[in-house]
Amino acid sequence: MTIKTQGGKVVTKDGKVSCECCEVECCMYPAQALADGEYSASDLPDNVTVNGASFSLSGTGYGNTTNGVILEGNVWAKYTNGVRSSRPCLIQGGVEDEFADSYTMSGGPLSFSVTVTRVSLCIWRGEDGCGNMAYLVYGDDSSLPFAGTDYEWSVALPFYDPTLVCENIAGRTVNGKENQNTPAGVYESTPGQPLGQTITVS
């Protein structure tokens, strides 16, 4: 497939960000953290694509030692026709997630809805009707914008006051969710935030 460089990222001809040929910009589902119990096997994606073939999660791996990717010790071991290589991150070098290119974030007191589109490996971003940016993020460290807890999905968007329209921004709320195997699901508001919003990503 023809690729082109755009803003320092490798992009496929259909406009999608390709993570196979470029440097890993974040570490999605790191092996060491899984080995250390910082997240569990149930938080891993249900399916990944390895060298173009889709595999379902079984234990802490996908496929087998002929073709697949498996947690071995504190690394992800990727097998291609029986040849082993290792890496620190699950989604890297020929292993791709099967998450959607775009999601709809909806909810809050104003029943808002905003579409976020993938802009990099761990970040989906979109603009609401008032010109404010909303984010869906897989947080592997605090360097990502509005990232929540490490190794967890979070959403970030403006506070919405139900009595106002567009002149209603009072900062941002960051919400997290229980299951980490997919970006989709229900994100509860962080305790103590003044305008709590339950957000659904679908």
C-alpha cells in the first residue's frame, strides 16, 4: 500500500495513521505493566491483527508460536512463520488494534454529541458545536493531553452548564471507565468535579 509522510506521521493512502512503519509514539498495552499486575489480561483488546490476520485473545496472547503475539515474561513476543521477535508494546510493528477510526461521544446535561476521529496511535480528537475540542485517549503516561490514569481509557471535554449555550466552558472534565479492552463504553465523571457528566462512547 502506498504511504506518505504527513506532519511527521506515516499515513496510508486512505488517510489512516499507520503504526506499522513509524516510531511508537505511545505504548499501548505495555508488557511490563501487564507482567507487574498494573492492569489485567481482561483489559487487553478482544482482537488484534497480526501481520494482516485477525486473532482473538486467549489468556495473555493472540494466535500461537507460529503466527501471533504472546506475553512472555515482561515482553510481547511476536511470531511470524515461527520466527520470534520481541517488543515492549502490544500495538507495534505489524500488530494493530481493531478499534474504530471514529467514535461518537455523547451525554452530559445538554445531551451533547461529538464525533472524535483517530489522529495518532493513542488519541482520537473532535470539535463540538461550540468550537471546543474533545478527546478520547489511551493513557500510557502523563505526557498525553488530558490523559487519565496510566493504561486506561479516558475522555476529556469541556464542562457543560445546562443553563448556558456555548458560553458555558469552565475547564475540562476527565472521565474514566472500568473495562480497558475497548475505547467504547460508559465513562463516569471523576469524583469532586463540579459538573459531573456521564459520557457514552460508541
